[in-house]
Amino acid sequence: MSLPLLNEVPNYELKIPSTGKKIKYRPYLVKEEKVLLMANESKDEAQIILAITDTVRACTNNKVPLETLTTFDLEYLFIKIRAKSVGEKVELSLPCEECQHRNITSINLDEVVCPVVDTETTVKINDTVSVELQYPSYHELEPNEDETEAVFNIVTGCIKAVYNGDERIDIQDEPKETIRRFLESMTSKQFGLIADFVKNMPKVTHYINFDCTECGEHNEIEVKGIQNFF
């Protein structure tokens, strides 16, 4: 006689921030939680991202093509899965902006949002060349690389197509070396137009208000980054 499988796992529904598409997901189970805890304890960013993506893949029953998810899509999905799995409240130790004393406060993950607003996706580089932009996929972010390479990878991932006069050049058909040369041929001002798109892309964020238990200073702190919600 075999042991029974426990618990009827409920399904929930949410919208992917970048597309508005509705998907179903389930809470993660002990087998997935174990992998997440081991990754978190390792402090290895690559291992943490792999554990998160594997968890999202499993909890959406492999029905969400992860390669199409943006960085903020992945963060938002994981946070909502985590809320339904082990509880909506996450305790954080945050420093007071005045005296740096650390204060224990909490976040309700159900209140974490990822607002997406309409933004201009075509940037004019000069009189003949324009660039069509898109939000980068999460896999454009390579952990443990230097900052300059990270910026180039993210900006490269944002370029969907280049218009040269009446010609449209689809970037997915171009090798990365060619795209790199195209970016490096820009002036700082031209490159900054694309970098601004990256800087202003949506992000999963939450504001916490608390009065410091040491000095009484009122703090309003923006909490962002998936590890803060882990």
C-alpha cells in the first residue's frame, strides 16, 4: 500500500503585469520550499534566480513561457505565489534613515503592486535612425557580472527593432556582437535615451512607514528587489 498524497492544492488567478494576461497558479509545496530555502541560504544570486524560476514554472503548471516574462513579471508572480504558500506577512529589519537603528516591521504581500503605465516605446536616435524598445526579459540579467556589462546586456535586451529610414531591422535576427557595435557607436546622449527607458520601467515596490523605536524619527522607505520579499 502506498502513502497518500496530502492536500487538495487550490488554484488562484492573477494578471501578468506586462501583458495583462490572466494566469492560474498554485501555492508552492514543501519540495519547492526546500529548494528555495537552500538557495536563499547559499546567498548565491544565480542559484536564487534559478530556484525562483523553477518555482514559478512548477506553480503555473508549465503553462507560462518564462522566456517571455520581464524582470518585474517574474518578481510579481513569485511574490504572489509566496503569499499564498506561507503567508502574506513578511518581517523585515530596516535601518532608520536618521540614526541607522534597525527596526522590525512587516509587509503585507497582498498590498505589493507593480503598476504598468503606457510609455513611449520608440526612441529617435537621429534624423534617420529610430529604435523600437521593449521591456527586457529576466534572463537578460546575468548575475555576478560587472556593472558595465550588466547595463549593456539590459539595454540590448530592450531593443526590439531598429529603423534605418524605411527599413525595419528585427534585432532577434542579429548577432549580439553586431548589436554591441551599434550601441557602442552611439553618443552618450543617444545611449542615455535607451537607458532612461530601462531606468523608468515598472518595478515591484512597496512603501513602509514606521517610527524609529530608538530616536522616534518617522521613516518612509521604498522596499524593492525580490530578496526583500523572499
